[in-house]
Amino acid sequence: MSQCYQCQRPLVSDEIAIYRKMVDRGAGRFLCKTCLAAYFSVPEELIEKKIEQFRRQGCLLFAAQPLNGESASKETDPPQKERKKHVNS
């Protein structure tokens, strides 16, 4: 599990996602919401609102809420579309 590089608090997937969205898409280390808010000099509530905004917009960095205790950061393959077979006559 990743930790905030400033305060060492364990991170949740949304904190990793918002850091990647707002700071560095390819980051390997992250800030928690509290430290990210301090970094941008904004209230933590604004960071939370941005997370919800990006999720509503369909940003793929923000996973849907986990079901049945599954990790939200678990990557799954997207469903494949079936291709229609063309029959040459």
C-alpha cells in the first residue's frame, strides 16, 4: 500500500488518482488529500469536490466505489466488444 511521502499516512486509491490528475500523471510517490491541499494552499474540501467532479466526468483514474470489499485500485480488463463476422457470398 502506498503512503503519503510527506506524512506517511496510508493512501486510498482516490488520493493517488487526484495526485496523478492534478500534479503528475506518471508519479510513483503521492501526497494524501490533506498534504495535497496544503501543497496547493486550498481547503481539503476542494480536493474532495474535485475528486467527485472528475469521477462524475468519467475520468478513468477514479475507480468506481469498491464492491464486496474488493480493492478499488484493482485493474480489470474492459469488456471486449463482439465483432460481427462478415460472410462473403
